[in-house]
Amino acid sequence: MNQEANSIQQYLNQKYGLYPPLLGLSALCKSYQGVPGIDLRSYIEQEILRSDLTKTCCPNEADISKIERVIPKNVFDNRSTQILGPLLLQVISVRNISVSRNEQLQHLQDKNSSVLHDIPDENQQSARLGQSKLKSHVYKLLLQDCFGRFIWGVEYGSRFETVCAGSKVKLLKAEFRRGVLIIDDNYTIVELIQDSSIKEWNLGSHEELKMNQLRQELGISQIEITSTTATTITDEFTENIDFSDENIVLSDDEYDIN
């Protein structure tokens, strides 16, 4: 069992830059009951990718020196920092900062209403589609590594528009500007791992979670939120974290309007 755990640890390190503790890997090996079409290594890889990396992949102190691919501690001090992967991060939150929160919420509510009544409003949809074409969408991401450290990311595109909380992002080549990860094909090679979100962070549909998040941010009252959502988890993660470092130039107010 220890030999299998060692082999899987080396595999995860080479493929994702992870170094999960052997004790946890051994426990996963023991829990494997045999799944048709899935061998032991694939099963553990799947379980790791769907987990909270800070709980399953934070290495022991003795193994930290073995990890070659990490976000440098001085990443905020340098104007530009390049790193080579693989390096695996998990998505905590995604926000469209090129469209106001009010407009995003209205769009989701209109879309939800159309689906419920099965009556699409063609004029309204055409108008919103026309507006979206005039704007170059920019997404602000909050990412986290296996050590629990947070990093901002900026994407110029829409690959992360519908990404669920906990989804994993594999960096093969990355560039940071003043500590902010630039997600752009000219600078960064990124692989979004499919089916890697954390179930407990996504209780409810993606649109419901997004609407609840926007309502909370806008301070809209009388909204009943009955389940633990990715939004509350994000608040729990970030409420005691200081993101006021003077080198982090990307603030909500800089690109976002209410």
C-alpha cells in the first residue's frame, strides 16, 4: 500500500505539481473498492481534483523542499514574474468586472424569468446581446494554492465565465504582473480541469449562486439564502485576508461600477 501511495504521489507531482501527504494517499488507497473502468491511480486522481487542495494536498514540512513549482513569495515585489508549471490552483470566485453588478443581476433575472415562463423576449435578448458585443469582457478571479495562499487573476475572454467554485486550474506557463496572474494566451498557458469543482461549495445551480452573490454585494435585502453557497464560503475565506497591498493595482472600483 505504501509503495502504491509513493508511486501515486510522484505521479501527481509530475502532472500537477502537487505533493499530497502519503498518509492521506494511503487512506484513499484503502477506500478504493474497485470502480468499473477506473484503476486505483485514476480514482485517487479524480478524488484529489474534486477536493479542497488545502485539505488534501498541503505537504508535510519534510516534503516542502521537494516541491519545485510554487508561486514565489516575492511575486508582489516584481513588476513581472514568469514561472513554469505544472502548478495547480483552485478557483474561489469569478467576477465579471467589465459589466456592472446591477446589469449582471438584471440579465440573470430576465433569463431565469424567460426560462420559467418559456417565453423568450427576443427584443430584450437582442438588445443585451448587442450591448455585450460592444464590451470586451474582463474577469477577475480569486485563486488559491495548496498552501492556502490567495492570488488574484485577470482573464481577458470568457473561459471562466461559468466556472464553479473549487474548479482546478493547471498553469503550464504563467506570468504575474505585480502579483496578479495574467490569463491571456500571449502570456499564460492555462488548462481548466473539467469536472473538478467542489460539490459542497456549489449547493444550487450556478445561476442561483451568482444571483445570490450579486444581491449580497449590492446589499439587496429580503433575499432568503437557505443553503451554504460558494458565496458564503468565499466570504469565510476572505473576510480576514488583507488584499490592500499597494502593489495590487486591480481593485473593484478600478474596473467595476454599480
